[in-house]
Amino acid sequence: QVQLVESGGGLVQAGGSLRLSCAASLRTFSSYAMGWFRQAPGAQREFLAAISRIGLRTYYADSVKGRFAISRDNAKNTVYLQMNSLKPEDTAVYYCAASVGFSDFASGSMDYWGKGTLVTVSS
């Protein structure tokens, strides 16, 4: 059974940083593009960032470009999201996702989802 398990969420003050991790039980982790989404209360799920199978390509939503950075360690089956200069509007549940196709992140049609980790940014 495939599992994506996020960690690293929590409470942080505005302007602070957090690093999210997502550990994947995918047998062939390097065969999947990985990415992050978030969903704030009462809002639709929002794409944030994606990284290709061996990390050569990354793609970011305009809302986080320059503040967030996605990376992966295929030896550890883990993808990361470094979040800097956090704002109260970044408060949301953050989800890790996996897909065979890098372009799938544009549509949000993922092969696998994690259960999410809550990030709360106080003003």
C-alpha cells in the first residue's frame, strides 16, 4: 500500500520559516514527479510546487515563487518544501502528492496523495 506521510507542519510567526517533509513508500520513488498542494479553510485546493523525477525541473505557483523551494532526495524517498517569509495567508493544510506525469500537477490529477500537515502562520 502506497503511503505519503507529511511532517514538519506547526505554528510559526509571520516572517518565519518551516520545512515540510514527505516520506513516500513508493517502490520506485524516482519514477514519480512529486509536489505540494495546500487547502485553506473554505478554499479550494491550490497547487504550490512540483519537481520532476530526478529533480532537474521545478515548477511553482506565482503565489509562492521566490519564497518556497521544493527539493527531493531519491535515496531517502523524500520530498521537501522549504517555506520562507511565511504570511498569515499561508495558513492551510499542506498535502504531498505523487504522479507519473510532471504535467499532471497543472490539473491536480495525482496518482497518490498524503493526508496533510497543518501549517498555521500567526500575525
